[in-house]
Amino acid sequence: MQLVINSYGSYLRKNGNCFQVKRDDKSFEVAVGKINSILITTAASVTTDAIKLAVDNNIDIVFLNAYGEPYGRVWHPKLGSTTLIRRKQLEIYENSEGLNLVKEWGLKKLDNQIKLLERLRKTRDEKRGELDRYIDDISESRERMKRLRGTIEAKRQDMLGLEGRASRAYFEAISMVMPEKYRFAGRSRNPAKDEFNALLNYGYGILYSLVEKACIISGLDPYVGFLHTDSYNKMSLVFDIIEMFRIYIDEPVIYLFSRRMVKDEFFEPLEQGVGLSKDGKAALIEAVNKALEETIAYRGRNVKTRNTIQMECHRIANGLIRPGEEPDVEEWDMLVDEGDLKEGRSC
């Protein structure tokens, strides 16, 4: 379970072997064994006893800002695995293995975009021709990306250019199928310029925290990236790996709009942009958690969507120290068991 605290003035404390959340005269408790992570999205109080209970049970506490970006995390200080994984991250950057890994992630992102637009096309006959053109544009970028050879350093700008071109086509297509009131002019980050991007940005922030955690558990160094360049305090690898999973946020956000579930009160004005209200955050978190709980096919197994993030990071780490060798059945089963979560509860 993911415990989400999104009410101003909430109070998180330890009570025996449970987390207790209080606000005004209301409270509830959740056993520590049912919690996988804690998200705090607003001003709240947390006791040191609650923090220690979380650390002792391998539960991360993530603090999100108004845009959904993690600005802090409480996590145990241990490495997720052998330091050999981190050494290998540095080694393969200089050769074709590094580019091949980055291409795999980029191609997966473009495949996800194409598949989502194909699903949208099935129920929108009047927009079939336009969607076909956008799908063709992304497919062309995919083919060009697939043919890239060399090193990351030599092909970084080509990769970023192709990814950017595909993303422009993708978001133009999504805007086209939005209710007219909510159509948007491309991606806008923080602050978002429109309602769609406000929801998307906050969702990506939640996803970012999941990928960061998966990297740490797998023994990957989140600061040693490949395509995204290194800079001070930037988790470059998280920015690299998250590309494969953005679809996990895109789809539930599109679902909220297409089902006319988005309300004006979900949003509030920010300086030079649009942010989410408490109701907007709650609706998004519910939709994202529901999507992450769905079972999908992953590398020959049926697993919950959220578990694929940890499993994929584990596969990447495994590939660095045992090239060409997939994790065995016991390893996959262990990861599925550890990641088998229930729908998050919020307060």
C-alpha cells in the first residue's frame, strides 16, 4: 500500500507497530507491514519515531512539492547491492553497450507512444486519418533511432532530437483528442501552462519517486546517467529510465479527461501557470494508483504494472554484471512478492 498524506495539517506518528495519521478529530492506523511507501504532498508533521519505523522497515518517505516533484526523501543509508554495478555503469558509457542500452529505453518509450495512439484511434473514427499521420511521424523517428550506431557521446544530440520530434507529434495528437476546453499547446513543465500539463507534471513527479526507489533497491547509482548529462545533484539515470514508464501516467491522465472526470476545482492558479488543488491531487493519485494496480504482461509473466518498474531496474542491473543473462525465475518471483502492493490510501 502507498500511504498518501495530502491534507494540510496532518500528523503522522508511530503507534506500536502501526502508522497513525491524525487530522483534527479524525485518525486512522495502518500496520507497518501493509505500507510500501509514504507520499507527503502538503504541510504535515512527522515524528522521528514514525521516520525510524519507516527506515527500519525499508519504507521510503517522499515529500512532493506543488508540482509533484520530489524535493526530499527519507531512506535508509545502505547500498541496494554490490558496488560492481556502479562501476559497470561508468564503464559501458564509453562504448557501444551504453548507446545500445539508451536506444532500448528510447525505443520502448516510442513504442508505448505508438500503442497508446493506436488505442485512441480505435474509438475515434473521425480522427483516424490525423492520428495515422502522427503515428507515422513517431514510427519514422523510431526507425531512425534504431539505426543509430556508435557511442552515447557521439549520438546524444541525435537521440535527443529524435525523441523530441516524436514527443511533439505525440502530444499534438493527444491535444487533438482532448475535449476542446482542455486542448493545449504542447508540453509545459513547471509551472504548467494548462490543466493537462498540470496533471501530467504531478503524475510524473510521483513516477519519478518510484523509479528513483527502484534504482536504489536494484543497486543502480541514480546519479550516473547515460543520455541525460551529469550535473550537480541531478539524478541523471532516473531521467533516463523514467522514459520507459511515462505511459503509466499518460494513460490515466488521458482517461480522466476522456471520461469527463476532470473538474474546474481540480486546479488553482500559480505564478505564471496552473497547479493542482487538494481535490485535483487526490483524483490524480487515485487514478494513477488504480492504473498501477492493473495486471499486465511483462517478459512472459503477468504482474502488476507498478512492479514492472522494480523488475526492469533489476534486469538492467543484472545485465551490467551478467551481460546477456536474464534474472532467473526465483529472482522474478522474489521481486513480484516484494512489490505486490494494494491500492494506496490517502488522508
